[in-house]
Amino acid sequence: MSNQKTRPERAASIRFAVIGAGGMGAVHAASIATFADAAVTWVADVDDARSSRLATQVGARATTSMEEAVGAGDVDAVVIALPTSLHRLATELAAAHGKHVFCEKPVARTPDDAQAMIDACTRAGVRLMIGHVVRFFDEYATIKRLLDAGTIGQPGMVRASRLNAPVMARSAWFADLERNGGIVCDLMIHELDTLRWYFGAVERVFAHGLTYTPYQPTRDYAMASLRFRNGATALVETSWAHTGFRTAIELSGQYGIIRHASDTAATLTVERTAAEGGIPAVVRQRPLGESPYQRELRHFIDRVRTDTPFLTSGDEGKAAVALACAILESMRTGRPTHPEPVVTPVHR
Ligand SMILES: NC(=O)c1ccc[n+]([C@@H]2O[C@H](COP(=O)([O-])OP(=O)(O)OC[C@H]3O[C@@H](n4cnc5c(N)ncnc54)[C@H](O)[C@@H]3O)[C@@H](O)[C@H]2O)c1
């Protein structure tokens, strides 16, 4: 009898192409580089200097052509970190090459584009996950568990905010409302997805803001009230007119209140007077343990390997975009809107 120990099987490394080497591309490439069972093999960005710099940092090859990176033989999955208007194109390209897709939020500018992406991935037999990272923050995930456990009973009222500096000062595409959906599709979508996760479908919204005013190209702000089918109401505030970045949420129910505020929960504050090629920034972090960005990619890798449902599927991303579009419509017309019926998520 052999006394040799059988080594546990090591899963083959998942090889990623990171498409877009701007802010989020850099975050995702750095996260993947910390995993023992994954690697970035390609980085693509139309800006040659950006793709080369990031590729060097993570030991990957650089290209200015997303087609070259997505089609490369040593790529199993792609991370799409491009301006929103390009998410559909890049996803369809990846699906056509048989590559799994992790796509940044919002999934797309419109629910129709989102559906086309879902269909392309389904047809190709590849997986599609949307980077709704807030669900991977400890605080927001814990709130979900507390709500599901009935800790504050029936939730009645929520106030949630996400306030940032004018991001269009660092990347002009954020100001292109028509193609990318402005602050509601880009920033408020975090609260929209999270609150849908907590409470389900939204039956009525009413919104105000700067989005359809002359301020919009340089500053944006939106405030929306939402009534959920389960009876809960929420007031959501989002800004690209502040300094720094902070989020907060307060939920009150029959038996009590749950509160979180990022500026009191952070253990580390980094204040940059001027970021390279961008705007001054105040970033509050909790650097201990895995970051939510590492956690969401870990989720992607594990669920691809085991062929099990994603927490943030294409359908979930589409529902959040449909809600964002209803809020934009309310802001544009000055009238309440009733979001399109929310499709029951199928978790693929
Ligand atoms: N989850 C989050 O916390 C979070 C935060 C910020 C942004 N985002 C999302 O991530 C996505 C990217 O945002 P960002 O802040 O990284 O933007 P960014 O402007 O910093 O980076 C986008 C990059 O895409 C490149 N690019 C543009 N067209 C291209 C093309 N045709 N081929 C290859 N590269 C191209 C640009 O040169 C740029 O480097 C957006 O969908 C945004 O909504 C998510």
C-alpha cells in the first residue's frame, strides 16, 4: 500500500483580460493579482500609456485593441471596465469569443441593451455577472441579513445617500447623459440595486435634481423618493457636487433603526490634494481583510467554477437600470413614474 498523500486538486487558474485601464480597471486588475488561482493575462485600453502601465503592474500583455485581448487564446474571462455606453459592445464581443463576463455596473444605458447582453451570453453559454459591489460591502450585506432576520420588523422608511466629487472632471464621459445615463445610471444605481435587493420591486418613484439643467455638464445631483411594493418608502440622495466621497444609510422599522455612515466607519482616511490627471480626493477605507472589490471577483471566479448563480446577475443589473430610467423620466418630466414591472430574477 502506498503511503503517498494525495495532493488536493488545484483548480486551474482563470485568466482574465481587463478591458479599460482607467479607475476601475486598475482596481480589478490589482484584485485579481492578489488571487492564487487567477491571473490577468491581457489589459486593453485605447490609451496606450494606460494599458501599458497597468499591464506592467500585473505582469500582463498590453494592447490598444479590445478585440485582440478578448480574442486571445490565453483568456477565459473578461472584466469590462469601460464607459457604460461600451458595455454592450464589449459583452457581445466577449460572448462571441466564448469568454465569461464580469461587467461593471450599470450593466448598460438601457434595459434593452441589458437584455441584448443577457441574451448574447445565454446563447454563447457563458456567464454574466454585474459589478454591483455594494452587495459585497460588509455593512450593506449585514443590513440585508438583519432585515431578513426581522431584526427591526417591517421596514417603513429608508434614507440613503452617496455623495461624491464631480467625477466628470477626471473622465469627461460621465457627463454624457445621453450615452451613459448621468448620475442616476452611474451613482444612484448603487442604492437602487441595494434597496431592490432588500425590499424587491418598486411601484412608484418621484425625483428631482440638476440632471436636466445647465449645471449637468460640470455638476450633478439627484434626489428620488421610492415606494416599494412591500410598503417601504425610501429617500435616496446622490451627488457629483460634493468634495470627497461618502455614503450613509438609515433604515427604520417597527422595532428599531439600523444606521451606517462610511465617514464614521472608516479606519483610514487618505486625502489627496490633487490626484494625477484628476480631481482632489478624500477616500475613506477599511483596509483590513479582503476589500469588497476582491470579494466580488472571488464570487465571480467561484460561481463560474461551480456553475452556480451569481448574486448580481444580468437580470438584477437590468432591473436596476430599468429603475434608474424611471427615475430619469420622473426628473425630466417633473411627474411621478411607475417603473416597468420588475422581472423575477432567474440568477444566471
Ligand atoms: N463599482 C464601482 O465602485 C465603480 C466606481 C467607478 C466606476 N464604475 C464603473 O466602471 C466603469 C468604468 O469607470 P471608470 O471610473 O473606470 O472610468 P475611466 O474613465 O476611469 O476608465 C475608462 C477607461 O476606458 C478606456 N476606453 C474608452 N474607450 C475604450 C475602447 N473603445 N477600448 C478600450 N478602452 C477604452 C478609457 O481610455 C479609460 O481608460 C463604468 O461603467 C463606471 O460606471 C464603478
